[in-house]
Amino acid sequence: MIISPKDRITTSQAAVIVLNFIIGTGIFTLSRTSVEKVKTPDVWITVILGGLIAMLAGVIIVKLGQQFPEKTFYQYSQEIVGKWGGWLLSLLLVGYFITLCGYQARALADVTSVFLLEGTPHWAIILPFMWIGLYFIRGGINPIARLCEIIFPITVIIFFLVTLLSFKIFELNNLRPVLGLGIKPLLKGIETTSLSYTGFEIMFLLVAFMKQPNKAVKAVLFGISIPLIFYLMTVVMVIGGLSVDGVVTRTWPTMDLIRSFEITGLVFERYDSLLLTIWIMKLFTSFTIGYYAAALGLAQLFKKNIHSFMYGLLPVIYIVSMIPKNVNDVFNLGDMIGKVALFLIGIMPLLLLIISRLKGGKKHAAQS
């Protein structure tokens, strides 16, 4: 499948796709998962360190893609490690995107059935979500980019409004002492916080779609820096409002924070539904991006029309979403995805970049 000239996106569109793909379930779960590892109020430091590590990994992915103009990872991986090696890595990436989509759909069902549509069966939430996603991605990358551009400012306004209102119950003492137990606890949490930024791996594909691929580094850095600010504010406000001990006892601490206060006299008294609304929008964009990335991979590997793979992946993603039996299984699935991501976005791009540079050097030497 060759990328059409119509399927071109700007630098800003690439950036908003990256940040929309990153911000998903992490808003609701990062506080708990990171505090469980660090066990001190210094989690906010690991959030910053994790974001910096993600930026470095994102730049490596971009530099790799820039060496192969107008080609996605599914195409240029075969040039680097051969046909079969490239196929294996590409199928692993496709499987990763499929599993991620299933995880996001199930997380949506779990949270929605608890806070919004109590008692509604998971299938009744997941199926409409997936069918709308299928309808949406049929238009290609441009509708996805435009949706991300629309949702981004809405998300920023509502998120900052809701988060800042939680100052009503914020206690600065809950964030003290800083580095009370030293650096060692922070090291335990860096892996968790780094993996919460997964999503920038979409640059494996986006560089090929960009009108100005030379500006891809700027796009990925901006796309990671905004989630860094979101995550940092979320962790600080959640720990400040609930304390370290209060966070680890809650499944969805961010929602519990917003539900724990009321402000009378404003348009709304309770803001949890507002936060849930923007979270559903973010999860939908993240789902459609992963869905399209998986279908594109299969289309390029098999050199077939992408629409047939879009329909074919629908039942596969649904089956993945229904595998977890309870919320603990959902979190375990998320942990498994994180471990796979550690290889896909941390180790593999660097190895491929080194191999491609070595091959490029050998070719140049041979030509000389």
C-alpha cells in the first residue's frame, strides 16, 4: 500500500496525534501504579524523568524513520534486517497495536460501567465504540488528525479547570518530605512512569505521512511534553488531595479525587462527569489511531486494500477486549503491554538505527 499524496499531515497535526495517542488510561491509573512502586510522595519526580526518557526514545524513532522517506516501519524494517526479520518485527508491532486497542476498549467499558452507565454489560459499551471507530478510520489519517485537533483544546480547558478546582482539598504536606528516603525509591518508579508515555511509537508511521518530515523531531517532542504536563499535574493534585496512603487503596484515584469535592454556585457542582467525558474522547482518538496503525501494517505487509483489514480486525480486537475477567486482569494486560513496549520503543529502534547507520556507512565505503 503506497501512501497517497492526499494522506499528508502537517507538523502540528502529527504532534496532536502523538499526544492524543499517549494520553489515555494513564490519567486515571498513573498515580496509583507509580505510588505502588515508589511508595513516597516523590512520584512527581519520576514523572518528569520518565517524560525525558520518552523524549529521547521518541527522537530515536524519528531519526530512524527519517532515513527512509515516505516509508513506514512496516516497509523500511525489511530493508534493515531483511524480509523475514522485517516481517517478524512488523507483525509484533501490529499485534501490539491490536492488543492496545483491546485494552483501551475494555478500560473504557470498566470505567464507564462504574461511573456512568452502572450495570451496563461490557459488550453493549464496547461494540458501539468499536463500530464508530471503524466508520471513522475508513477515511484515512486525515480525519483522525482533524479530530485530534478539535479535541485537544477542549481537553486542555476542561482538564485544567477540573484539576485546578481540586485545590479545594489540596494539602501541600502530602507531598513532603521531598527525597525523604533518597534517590533509590525513584529508580523503582522510572520504568512505570516511562511506560505511561507509550504512544509516541506511532511516529514509526507518521514520519512517512508528514508534509515536512524534517520537523518530525519537533512534533514528537511537543507531543510528549504536553502529556508530561498533564501527568505531572494529575499526580501532584491526586497525591496532594488523597495522600500516598489514600492513593494506593483506590482503583481509579483521579476519579475519586474529583468526586471527593463539590463547588456550589458554579454551573456544575460535580465535575467527575465532565472529566469522564473528555477522557472518553481521548480514549476514542487513541483507539482509532491504534486501530488504523494495525490495519495499515497488515495492508502494507500483504499489499492489499486496507479496508478489508479494518473489517477483519474488528472481531479480533473485540475478543482481546473480552479476555480479562475482571479489573485486575485488565491491569495485568496493561502491564504486559508495557513490557512489550519496553522492547518495541526502547530497545528495537536503537538497534535498528545502529544497523541502518552501519549499512549506510558500508554502502558509502563501497561506492567510494
